[in-house]
Amino acid sequence: METWDAIRSRRNVRSFDGKPIPAHDLDQVLEAGRRAPSSQNWQPWDFIVITKRSELRELATVWQGAGHVAEAAAAVALIAPVTSDERRAAACQYDLGQATVSMMIAAADLGIGSCHAGVGDQEHARRLLRFPEDRHCAYLISFGYPLARPLSPVAKPDRRPFDQIVHREHW
Ligand SMILES: Cc1cc2nc3c(=O)[nH]c(=O)nc-3n(C[C@H](O)[C@H](O)[C@H](O)COP(=O)(O)O)c2cc1C
């Protein structure tokens, strides 16, 4: 897929067809995350990849909006440092967002759908994923092939109008 098509095709996919993602493709998605830019090249992230169905089903219970993780082919848990420094916390969130969208677009390029999920129950996530005490699980990302319609450029995305968002030279 062309980059522009991948950008336009990415949408949150919450139903997957059950087909596994080839290891090489999953690694390519993770590599896209590893290459993402970050504040002062901090790279605050660690990625835990989960592909076992029983684990995915358990992970899906860490947040009310994480149900899609249960039937995904894989999930990536974004693990980040715990910090009380507000500036670092904000930078970390920005960095995680960049890694997320890089992975999602790399996935779309391969025809793989993706979806974000927040994490509510940190202790349950920690028991399942065994990340250390000084880290938290910031988000989960589901990956898999869309059940219903394959990815293709979304003609009319549910977004605010271009001219309302884009300000030229000044507000
Ligand atoms: C920070 C963040 C958290 C999100 N958390 C969830 C979530 O917990 N569960 C979910 O199904 N979608 C989640 N989403 C997906 C958004 O609902 C989605 O991006 C938005 O509705 C636009 O959908 P689209 O990208 O398919 O157009 C999250 C997105 C972001 C950026």
C-alpha cells in the first residue's frame, strides 16, 4: 500500500477474523514503533507482545473499552515509566502517541487493523504481563485482520472539517 493510502485506511477495527499475523509482519509493526521519535530521544517505551488467546482474553478485562483485545490476533502493551514529574509525564504521553500511530500505520500498510485500549486495572495488567513496579501499562493496542471489510481508504472520515481545524498564519 502507498503511505497515503495506509494513512487514509487506518481506522479503529474492533472485530477480527481470527487469522494469525505472520511473525515477520508483526515484527515490522513493532519496528515502526521502535523507530518513532521521542522527546530528547528518550524512548520511554517497552512493548510487550501478546498472542496467546487465553492471555488476550484476560487482558481484555483490564478496561471496559478493551473488549476488542480478546479476539485480536495480537496485542501490544505499551509499558512506560511511572513518574511524578508533570513535564516528563506529558512528554511520555506524546511519545507513546507517536509510537502508537507509527505502529498503526505500519499495520494498515500490511492490511492489518488495529485499535487502542486504555488500561484501568493496573494490578491485573501487572500480574498478567509481569512488568516491574516502576512501570505502568499505559495503553494496549489490538492488531488483527478486520472481520468484515478489509482496510481501504475511508472516503468520509468522522472528523471535524479541514477548514475548521487548519488555521493559516494565525488563529
Ligand atoms: C488515547 C486514546 C484512547 C483510546 N481508548 C480506546 C479504548 O479504550 N477502547 C476503544 O475501543 N477505543 C479507544 N480509542 C479509539 C478511539 O475511540 C478512536 O480513535 C476514535 O473513535 C476515532 O476512531 P477512528 O480512528 O476509527 O476514526 C482510543 C483512542 C485514543 C487516541
